[in-house]
Amino acid sequence: MDDERAEGKHRSTPGEGELTGRRVLVVDDDGGVRAVLSRMLQSFGVEVETAAGGAQAMARIDREAYDALLLDLDMPGVTGLDVLLHVQRAAPRMPVLVVTGTFEAERIEGAVAVVAKPVDAPSLRTALAEAIRATPKKE
């Protein structure tokens, strides 16, 4: 395993503090899910903002810069897919991690990762760290 890491085949587990100070927007119509995800992210040192729906999320994305977006797809009104399309136009460098309990997909067009509900902290930390690492730097 050490030889593989030395060759760059495997990334290390996200270290303590790697996500500290990052800004993440959590979008989910379920207040309980928003609260759980927020607590998990805060335990990683992430600065969290939340939106209860798609319209509120799009307004925040237009006003604020975030390091990543955790997005539920299955929301009434303005759906997560609507938000995903908006992000592709308004903030194309922001990584989007889809957090869903209804879709059984490993990949969703426009998202860097799909995280299944119920979310566990180690999987979320790894997915978020990898998404942020893979994001091209602003010029």
C-alpha cells in the first residue's frame, strides 16, 4: 500500500484541519437532515450555511461564494436538479455533492459525487475533501 501511495495511486484520508474554514452551503427541504449535515460539517471545521429549498439556495449562490454545495435533489418547487443547472451557469467551479435517499445512482451529470442518505461522517468528510481538492483554483 505504501508503494501505491508513493506512486500517487491512492489519496490519503482527509487530515484534521483540511476542511477547516471552508464554506459549504447545505440545501435540503428536511430541517432534520439540514441539522445533521450541518453538525457533521461543523465537526470538520467547516463554516456552514443552509437553505431550506431550491429558490433560497439559488439566491444565496448568486450573492455568496462557497467552497462546495451539498444538495438534496428531491425537493418540492425548485428542485435540486434546477439548482444544479443554476450552479453550472452561475458558479461552474463550485463542486456539488448530491446527498439523496431516493436516487440509486453513482453519478449525476454536473455533480462531483453522490452521497447516499443516511450519511455517515467519514464518507461525507472524504467526499467533500476530494471534491474540494479536485476543483480547479480560481484564476
